[in-house]
Amino acid sequence: MLTITILGLCAWFNWETLKTDDFTVIYKKDYYQEALHTLHNLEYYKGNVRQIVGEGQRNLPVVIEDVGAISNGFANPIFHNVHIFTHPPGFAYRMEGIENWYRAVAVHEYAHILHLSKTKGFAKILANVFGSLFSPNIYSPGWITEGITVFNESMVAPYEGRLNDGFFDSYIAARVHEKDMPSIIEATNAPVDFPFGTYYLYGGEFFNFLAREYGVEKFSEFFSEYGSYFWAPLSAVIPFVGLDVAARKIYGKPFPHLFRAWREYEERQHENWRPAGTKITEPGWYIYSLRAQGGNLYYVRYRPVKLDGFYYRSMIHLMVFDTDHDTERVVASLSGTITAPLRCTNEKLYYTTRQLVSGHANVYYGGFGVVMNLHERDLVTGTDKIVLTENIRGFCVLPDGRILYSKDRVHGFGSELWVYDGNRTEMRFETELLVNELDANDDHIVAVARCDFDNWDIYILDLEDERIEALVATPWIEGSIALKNDSLIFTANYDKEYSVYMYDLKAGELYRLTENGYADYGVVIDDGLYFLGMAQNGFDVYRKELAPQDYELVDSELSQEPDFDELAIDVRRGGYGDVLKTLIPALRIPFAMPTKSDLSAWTYGLLLLGGDATNENMYGGLLARDPDDEDLILNLLWQSRFFTPLDMVFLYDYRNSLDYSITYPVFLNLEYGLSNLTMFLDGRAFEGFTRQEFAPGLALAFQYPRTTVSTRFSFPFERQSWGSEINRSAQRMQLTLRQMIMEGEARLFANAHVDPRNPEIPSCAIRGYDSITSPKALSLSAEYGQRLCRLRRGLWNPNIYFEDLYWIIFADYLWTQGGTTYYSAGCELRLEVKTGFGFVRLLPRLGIAFTKASTIQVYFAIFPSLPI
């Protein structure tokens, strides 16, 4: 038993490291190749990033995490670390030029760290002594923090990075065409509009403009200048005293003037941009994939519906468009966006959605990771079933009904090709190529795939001979394939312009089908070409006459693959000790605050906050002296995910209390139905440790297309035999029901408790009343809310923004012990307010309540809303 316990503990200590003078890459033992590849890219390209942003100050921990089929990374400038997910991206709503995932994400996140930790002068002293919260560059708008990283990722190779694939340029051109370029206010506050991620888009394009007009060397000068402003937190509210001062010194103009110059530049650049066809749908937002079956078009449309302050619901629908009658309707609601292009055959439609399974090497998702559910939907009967759950990247349906799909190699670049016949799966062969898309008809199997350090190309696949050969290969991106007899329709971004092309598989001839504008996912029905085009409000289906024009590929300069062998670096191996080294407090903030209104007594203390780079352990501490009792004030916080997916939180108050919470996710699901089942144990020792409370419980959540339900049950109890001074049993319940109705949402909140032996009588409240105490109570609150109007107005100086205004009608009811009841009804206005470059979110509420006693209560409150 002891041996098993020791082996089990060792499994949690199996972090290993690869170290150089500048980086420490932390990884689980099976992820050596991913760690080494990350380290090589960081060492090879660090000079490029430093030349643009500036020099780094200290060794950077970089953590490798496997969360399944999610491609992402993030930088934590406060705790000074970077996390990189292992899954190379394919296509989401557009093609994206990423020749090597670890290069792109490593450069992007490293640029974040160098930028946000850039300090100088007195600000550098403050940051070194008290922590990164005193680094001035942290107090920058999102279009600066993301703009410089997008610029960096786009400088390492001519066909990689978001400034090089053409989508950003196309969207800016669409806004120029509609004469509505974004203002600095819109770019700073990023309202919920198409597209998501405008910090990256506007910031990247703006920095590209600055580099062209003023030179790349100005970036590091600006970050160094602003990095010396120790008063930068004030600049987040009044940019005139900080950010604009630095801009004037380096660029000769404040940012509003620079932004205006960028807008004028883009208007000149794209004044001749026109859509490539005629729009035949209207809603906009995102469309994923486009597929033809008979005279119908099938696609997945995503749009968010704002329902309350800083809250929206994602509506994802499988759509069909009848090209004979130009009508669009919803086929089904989906639990998430599709992950591979739709495929249709024999009145059936196939699509993939995400699902969670356990057993992945990560802390970020509690050891869970994303795989794919392959759905088969009968277009005649409407029945939908999951036929396969696997690590599917791309798939197609073969003429005999079997499913051909690609899986990424484990711990290596390339793909495995598998076939599913309805009963079992069989691997056919492996390839050094990463296969992202597949399509098939009676005569051909076509794939979109790429080599490492190369973009997506088109290949012909022979399943019987186990061969895959290049068909259309350039340094640009080719993808979004659709076979039509002996013709292959595809999209390419030649010269950074998204257009649809056709390749004659018999004659070997290439044709261009669209010019100007933006075009993706082309399909042919009769003599018409249908494709996805883009306008300011998003993607829609467009149509034009099928008129192929001969096209000849032009030789383009190839990307240069890095030679990692030329790196003269000393790579050292390490282990869990390197993780422990990252536990040094990240924030070390002394404070002084008055304890009396006349300022006659003060308390002095120190606040500490830290955690290891893996995010398995985080801690905080507050140490101070109580001037009244002349005693020590000591509060300690520790959160541990060391035994992930178990999450433990402990809060200690010296000589007074110890609170803890232990949660365990029993079940997680991304499909409709039961989405979450979590067990927990909350407990506390309080009142000088004379009372001991234990509160086991259960939380459940359900999700449906327009409905979500969540509930939480807990059962607190105390026993004298377990060290508490009283015997007590209690029950508590919470229920939330949200139902979307039209463009608004009806909500029901229910809270109940039975706690008759608690000396601290529980309290509850409804609108229109002060807090009411009762050993037993049931409260119900019903409300309906909807957006009243879009405001979208704000100022740069002072930095404040009003996004949208909402109206709410409500009815509240409270029953307490003894049968006493209270109720109220009324209405509220809720206003979305942003400040601090959009990162500080406030939700003021102004309400009027009519109570049981026929009184009218007017109330006002401001609620913070964190952007997480």
C-alpha cells in the first residue's frame, strides 16, 4: 500500500524542465518533443522579438499543456510565465497562415512578456521591489498589448502571422467600403460586435501602419518611455497624463491623432475594394463552412445575443438555404461551433463538435481535454446521432459510406489516416503531413495538408496505395475544398486576397472564380457560384455567375525553415525543483491604512501573492498589526490543483478561523443535456475555532439551445462529538433558470434554507427591502430583461465608454419562518460602463420597487463586472 501511495504521489511530481539562460520550459515527462521544439523556437527567434520590443530582464518559465484540440497560449505578466497548448490549429471561421504552431505562439507570448515587463527608471525600481503590478506597460489598451504581439508574429516569416494572410486587410477594406472605420474609442473598448478579437485586428493593423510611417525602432523607444511612467495607472483613466505624453515624445502626436492618420491611410489603400458577388443572406456574424446538396446550401451560423449587462448567449444554428426560392431556415441548434467542414451525402449531413474527456496533461482544464463528436444527421427525418468520438482533425464520407478521418500523431508532427465503417475503426497509414481537411467523391480523395514550417497545400490521396501527393502547392494557403465531379473548388489567399479557384482534375488546368472582395468556401450549383463573403457585420452567403478565368500560379519566394542545429545554446535538464523556484512571491506590496475616521490610528502591513508557474499552487498572505488590540493580523490563502482535477482552497485567519473548499468535477459535457456535475465539501472552523462546520454538497447544470438550468445543494452540519460547541443540521438550495425568449431572457432565481439551530441567523433579501433574517426562508425572483438600445459612445480623455442599456421587469417573493411573506415588483435600468481602457467594467442599476406595504422604493447600486 505504501508503494502504491508513493508511486501515486510521484505521478503528480512528474514535471520536468529544459533550461537555458533565458527560458525554462516546464512539461510533463511524455512531452519532451513539444518542450524541445518550443525551446528551440524561443531561442532562435528571441532576437527578432527583442529587436522590436526591447530586451528581456530575467529567465522566463514556459509551461507546456495538453488540453486536447484547443489551440491557444497565454502570458501572465504578473506571475511572469507563459503557457502553450500543444494542438496546432487548423481553420476556424477562416484560413490562417501558421507554418509552425510553436514558433507562432512562442513569438506572440514572448512579445507579451517583453512588452508588459518593460520598465525604466523609478518605475523599474518599484516593479523590481514590489512586483509586476507596478510595470507601467501593463496599463495599456488592448490594441497596444495585442497589436505589438500580432506585429511580432507576422515578422518572422512572410506567410505566417495575422498581418500576412489577408483576412485583417479584407475586414478593414470592408469597413472602408461601408465608410465606417473604427474610432480609437471603439478599438479601445471592444464592444460585442463582429469580429471578436478586434484588439488583435485593429492593434495589428495600427502597429503595421506605425512601422511603415515611423519605423519599427520606435516601438521599443515608446515602450521604454512609457515604461518609466510610474504614474501609469492614472493614465488608464486619463491617457492625457501618460500614454499620450509618451506618444507625443516618440511620434510627435497623441494617440487619437495617430489613430486618425491610420484611418485615413486605410481609406486611401482600400478605396477601390468591392464585394465579389451579390449578398443573398443578411444576419452577418460568423459562418462556418458551406456545403451544397442538391439545390440547397448548408452552413453553420454563429451569432451572440446580448441579454443583460456584460452577458450574452451564443446562438449556433445549422442552416439551410434554398437556392430555388432564396429562403433560409434553421435546421438544428448546435451546442458548439463545428470543428471541421460539413460533409453531405445521401440525404445525410455530417459535422463535428467538441466534447470533453479526462486524462490530458494539463492544469488549465483540470486534466480534461477536447476531442470531437462526429454527428450524423438525417436530413429527411431530422434525427441526429453521434457516430464516433475521437481526436478527429479532418474527415470525409467515402462513396461506400465509410468515414475517412485524420488524427494528429501523438508527440510528433504528422497525421494518421483512419477509416470507420460503422462498427470499428482501422488505421490505414501514417504520413509526415498534417492533414486538416478531406473530401471524396466516386473518383477522387482530396486532402488539405502541410509539412512542418509550411502552409496548407492541396494533395491527392490514394487510400489503397497509401500515398498522398501534392496537387496545388505554394507558400500561400490553400483550403476550404469541395469536389464537384472532376473539378475541385478551393480557396487560396494568393497575394493576401481570399479568392475562390477551380482545379480541373482531368485536364490539370487552374481557374480563378472570384475577383476583388473576400471569398471563401466556394460551391457550384448549376451555373452559379456560391461562397462566403464578408461585410462589416460579418459573413454571409454571396452569389455570382460561374465564369472561370484561366489562372497561372506565380512563383513566390519560399519561407526559410530555421536551422536549429546552428543554435549555440546550453540546454540543461531539470525537474520539479525548477517548478518550486517559481513560487517566489510575485507581488510584495506594503500598505498603510487608517483604522479610525479621525486618522488617529493606523495599521501597517504587507500583502504577498504568488504561485508556481504551472498554476497548480497559488497563495496569498496579509500580515499587519492591529493598533487597537495591539495584536497580529495574519490572513493566509492557498489554492492547490496539485491533485487535479481536485481543486482545494484554504483561507486562514490567525486565531479566528480556517475556511476550506474542496471541489471535484464528476462529469463535464459540451453537448446538450447534463453539462456539469460537481461534488464539493465546504468547511470552516470559526469563532476562535470553537465551532466546526462541514458542508458537503452537489452542483448540477443543464444546457439546451435556449435554456440553461443550474442548481446547487449543500448540507451544513456541526457536531459536538467532532469538536463543535453545538449540534446543528441545515439545508440550502439555489436554483437558476434562464430561458431565452425572442431577443430577451426570462430568469428565475430561487433560494431556500432551513437552518433553525444556527446562532447566526441567515439573512436574505429581495428588491425593495433591507436584509431580512430568518431560520427558514424561501425567496423567488422572476425577471425578464432585454437590450433597450445600443449606445456605443465614449471618451478617450477621460477614458470612459457606455456600451448598451438594458431594461428589466421583475417580481420578487420571500417567505420566512412563521408564514410572514414579503413581495415586490418593479423595473430596472442597467447600463454597461467601461473605463480603464475597457478593462474595468461597471454595471450601474437604477430601479424602482413597489412593495407589499404599498410603498415605493427607489434604489441605485453599482456592480463591478470582471472581464473573465
